Amino acid sequence: MNRIFQFFERGLFAPFLFAVLPILQLYLLNLDELAFADTVRALLVSLAFASLVFGGLFVFLRDALKSALIAALLVFLFFLFGDLTDWVSKTFGLGPARSGFAVFLVAVAILSVWVWLLLRRVKNPVAFNLYFNLLGVLLLANTGVQVAKHLQENELSFNPSDRVMTVTEVASTAPRPDIYYIILDGYGRQDVLEQFYNFDNSSFIDGLRERGFYVADQASSNYIQTMLSLTSSFNMDYLQDLTINGKTPDNRAELIELLNFSELRAVLTKNGYRTVSFENEYKATLPTADVYYSNDASRLTQSVSAFESIVIDHSFARVLNYIPFFHRALTEMPYETHRQYILSAFSELKETPALDGDYFVYAHIIAPHPPFVFDKDGAVIAHDEPFTLFDANYYISEHSRGGYIAGYRKQIQYINALTLETIDTILAESETPPIIILQGDHGPGAYLHWGSLEATVPSERFGILNAYYFPDQNYEALYPSISPVNSFRVTLNQYFQTDYAALPDLHYYSRWNVPFDFIEVTDLSLPK
């Protein structure tokens, strides 16, 4: 016991604990959109920063214990700077620059007093070191347990063979169509866009129809969250009726597994189809695909990531954004990466008709969903805030509803142009006419509240783009209000002689923090 006590009294690890802690806490706040590997570079840089601070102080003071105590407080204040600045700005209305300066002065004063006490007054700093180390260990242990629990839940424990499904194999000597499933994230239905966004999308919808598409002009999504919606669509069933490891899914990690090993992929794989998918910042991209278009740069060599941009914004390093060079590197670069993901997906979709064999091509394109990075003509939209994929009230609280609507209107026009251009290429270069399903996973979110159905206008979020191109133009099995849960039931029945019964088109709201607490929504009528 005495050895443990002495370890905490004499240990010099407080600066490093306080360097790791904020990175893990920010990971917990964003874990639904991150892999743990996304934190590695931030952790390494943070630990290097703590080492430099401690090493520099030791060279100057020649006292390891006092150097560690000063470094611990400096690192703690460094990573607290952003949150304190935002709080002062919102509470006192000083604005970010003046708030940051005020917090900086207070931090310098606190640090100066601490240095003076250690160097002039405190004769035996061991007790303070004990408290700092214990505090750091307790805070890190609390955060670490939550991280470990999440990582354990994300372990791939699901065996696809555990799922009992009847997989149909269709004997066919005729050339088979490639199947394209293109998700335009947050793409709303035509009447929804007209009512809530004062945007006439008829030219795009007419363009689809002129190309032979059937547009389900009364379609609504089954769920309002991306992972819920896509997992349901890929398994052609409601989440409440799916099972994984003998139970219904109850966390997003299980949804990822159900998405990767879905019934749709099982049927298509059985029939000789290979899967193509494209990387983006979200987890619903099928990295297990046979052909996976990904960013060639490793996480250690690529430019500043979205997560690192958030870390920077929460720390004193945010002041670097006032310098143009650093602003581009630290804030704008993640938005540029996002733009490239979108543009690359459209560009690579055009290449897929040249692939030999039968392919199921799945593209999840995070647009027109926020962030809004394109003007209506494709021009770059600059940003001052760190990159996030926030939507609904989370986005509006940092911007405005008017800003959301204006940004959405601009971005959707450019996405429309890219989409029609890509479809034209696919249709022109496919040797066998393909199947194309073009769909929103949910609608836009200017009137969505993640914590309250009462504060939400359901028709806006549920109303989606839902368009189908079948090679034989036989759309008798489709209908205006078809929802994604039935999309592939109809498609597989028609082209693979399966016998899926049509499900009722149901619609479920759930809060972001409790995604499996479903509330059925029966009234999706537009407000009068």
C-alpha cells in the first residue's frame, strides 16, 4: 500500500493524463461518427505537447516534480480554453475574440499564481502532486471505462451464419443488370422542398422521369436517422423485427454489423454479384465490400481530420485560426476533404460500368445533408467553425434555421447537376441496362428536433426522394408511397424471382440519444 501511495506522490504522469483525457472525452461525444483509430494522431500530438512542456520546464527549473505540476496545470488550461471561451461568449455576449482574450488573461493569472506558489511558497510539493495524479487517474479511469465499453460493443462478434435467411439463387444465362443503390443523404421529397424551403425541384424530378425513372412522389422514410434507415433498407425489414446474436439490435454498433451482413447482400452474393462501395466520414459505407474506393492516405499522414479540427477548437490552439495559413490547414481542410469525398463518389460511380462481372454498387453520398460546402454552381463555401456532420437542432443552435434552408437550397442544386450527369454516364456506358435506386435515407432537418417529437415537423424529415430505374420499365409493383423497407422486396421479386411479401409502410421517430426508443408517426401530412 505504501508503494502505491509513494507511486502517486512521486509519479510525474499528471501532465500526460491531462493530455489524454480531453481527447478521449471528445471521442465519447462523437463516437457514433468515429472509429477509435481517428483519435490516434490527436493522442500522439497531445502527448508530444505535454512532453515538450514538461521537458522545457525541467530544463529551466531543474526540478522534475515542480515541472510536472506546472505542466499539468498548463496542459489542463490549454485544453479547457475553447470550452471556457464559448461559455463566456454565450453567457456575457462578448463575442469570440474578446471572450478568448478574457479567458486567456484569467488563465495566465491562474498559472502565474501557481508558478509563484510552487517556486516561492510551497516547500514540499509532494502532496499537490499526489492530488493531481489521483485526480487525473480517476477522471481518466471514468472516461476510459466508457471508451472500453464502447469498443467492446463494437467488436465484430456477429457471425453472419447466425442469421437464418432463405437465399434465392436464380439460374440465368441472360446478361444480368448491375444494381446501383445511390443514397443522397437528407434529400427531401419535391413537395417538402417546395413548402419548407421555397424550392422548386421539378426540373430535377422531370429530368429523372425523362430518363425513364419512376418517382414515388409520396414516399416517406421508415426512420429519421441514417444508420437506422439504411440498416432497415438493406435487410428489407423493420429494425424491431431483426435479430443479431439472438436479440433485437439495441446499439448502433450492431446496426453496422447488420448493414455489412445484410439480407440484401446475402441474396446478391448468392447470385454471383460483387459489392462496390465508397468511403466517406460516416460508418455506413460497407468497408467489407469486394471493391472499396477509399482515401489512399493513412490516418497518420492525411491532412487535419474532422475530429482533430474539433480537438483544436476546444483548445488554446484555436487562436491559430486567426492566422490565414493555419485557418486553412486547421479549419478549412476537413471541409475540403468532405468536398472531395462527395466529388470522388460521383466520379468513381461513372467508372463502375467498366467493371467486369455483376455488381451491386452502393454509394452513400453525404449531401445535400449539412455541412453545406457547395454553392449552387459548385463553388466552395468557406467556413469558420470546426467541421461536423451536425443536423437538425444541433446544426441550427450553432447557426440558424434560415442559414440551414439557404445552405440546403444552394447545395441541392449542385448535387442535382452531379446526379443527373452521373446517371447519364451509367446509362450510356452500361452494356446491360442497370437497375438504379436513387433515394434519400431521410429528409432534411431544418424543422427536426433530436430530443422532441413535439418540436419536430415530421413531414419534413420523413419525406424523401425515392426514384427507380428498371431496365424493362415495368413499374407495376411500385406505388407512390413506397418506403425504403419495400424497395428491394419489389426489386428482388421482379428480377430474382424471390417471394417477399410487401410490408406496411410504417414510420418511426426516435431521439438521437435513445435511437431505439421508437415512436410511430401516423400523420405525415404537410402543414396547412
